[in-house]
Amino acid sequence: MEKRVDFSELQEVLKQVLLHYQFSSERASLSARLFAQSSLDGVPSHGLNRFLSYLSYIEKGLIAPSAQPEVEAKFGGFERWNGHLGPGNLNAHAAMKGAISMAKSTGVGCVALQNTNHWMRAGNYGWQAVEAGCIGICFTNTKPNMPGWGGSEPKLGNNPLVVAIPRKNGPVVLDTAMSQFAYGKMAIYAKAGKEMPYDAGFDGEGNLSRSPAEIIQRELALPIGLWKGAGLSLVLDMLAMLLSGGQATFEVEEQGSESGLSQVFLALNPMNFGLDAWMDERLDEVINDFKKSGVFKEGSALRYPGEHTLHVREDNMKRGVPVDEDIWSEIKNILA
């Protein structure tokens, strides 16, 4: 069952729970906002639905609430940071903030972050970049949860990638895992007893499957673009490992928990490149041509990445954020 909760109430409850888990007031507020923002934008799979898992990682000692990221090396517009196993969403927010700060000064900034935790919703850091007027690109590795093409066991991570481009008439924010569906989305379908709308992974015999429970249990998600997505996942893992000096996906697997991840955050400031005078005009030309496309379903229209987010955000601010009643009750009971 689903109910709607006011955005401010959602943030405040999450903040109070995090204070209970030894977060400082400032860090509890930011972490709560990032979780709430994900649900507000229509991504509960990486918002409220992930909150209890986040708490369980703290209880297991895998997330250190007070740990702060630290700069370990600098090379021009590139910095290598150690996340010290701090909260993944706070580390990621700090890393993108650092990349933006460098981009505002020199045009380009890159922070590679090792030894961090799951960043929850990837798109948050793309929106962070465009709201600062910067192009943002970031990606992470994960534990193995996807096979190599033709493989019968999980060897690759689904390694989410974000590409975000600021635009006055609506930013473009692509947030995509290398699997056809994110595991959080499959968990929602599994809880509802539904099959996925398209092939989403493999069964134990290597046949395509739409059963979220079976795919989650075997961790055999279908790569986007089939073998192309599998290849892209592999090189993103390599880049995250090399640039950050951190762990690769196979090493995350060896330690037995999804922790100690490697991530990369890149920001570019269009102002420094002299693009600001014509950037919006050129982007509008691309979007307008895209929107003119013919469609198979009468009355429908093509949608660019991020377009739907602003509509969902506005609607949920007015009517309340949709939350899973069971999860919401469990979270509120922590404070009872």
C-alpha cells in the first residue's frame, strides 16, 4: 500500500532517525534531504526504500557516520580522495561539490573517490552539478550483480553512470545503471508480485527472464545493450579503480559486503569555455528536433532524460511524496 507524506515531514523524520544513529545535525539534514529528494523525484527505489538498508550497514559497522572524505593527492584539476567508509551519499555529495569548485575556477574538475559506500540515487549528483550551472559526469562500481556476456555467474557490477547537462528550459540528466533495470526497481516489482515489463535478466539455464525474484536471487541482471552494456560496465569499473586507486568489483565481492567502492565525479563549467552564449540555443535545437519525432502510439511523445523528473517533483511537492506504508511505518517506529 502507498500513502503520501509531506516533503518537509519526510525529511524531518529521516533526520531524526539519523540523529539517533550518531550523525551530526548538519550531516543528518543533508543525508535526509538526499533520501527524501530521491523519493520526491519519483525514485523511491533509491530513496526511502533504501533507508533501512542504509541503517543496517551502519549497525554492521560498514558505514561510519562521522567519517569525512580526505584529499590524498592532487594533479592539476584532478584530486584523489579517500572516503574512509563514510556514508556514501554524503561522500558523493562532497566529491561532486569538490569537482564543481575546481570547475568554477579552472573550467574542469575531477574527484576520484576510493573506499566509499553506496551512493544511493546516482542522479542526485547530476542534479547537483546542473543546479550549479555545470556539466556533470559521474560513475561508480558496485558488487558483482550482472554476468559478462555469455557468463553464468555475476562478474560485473551494474555500475551506474550519470551525464547531466544544464539548460534553461530544463536540464538533461541521464541516470542509468548498466543493467536493464536497477535492483531497487526489481525489488519493488518483486514486493508487488509482478513480473518486469521487459526481459530483465537470466534464469539458471541462461534463458531470458522477467521474474524479479529469480534475477535478484541469482544476481544475473540483463546488461543494457546486451554485450555492449557488459563491455561498458567493465571499462567503468576499470576507470573507477584506476583513477581512485581503490577497489575493483571483484575485490568488493571478495570482502563479502558491498562496501569500499570506487567512484569518479567530473564537472565542467560552460562559462569557462565560452559556451554560455549559445549553449542553450544549440541544446534547444537538439531537443526541438528530437521532439518532432514520429511515434507509434497516437498521443504520445518522446521524452528526454530528466524531463519527467521536474513534473514529478512539482506534483509530489503539491500532493505529498508517495511512500510505501510498510517501510514508512517501520522507519517511524524507530523513533517510537
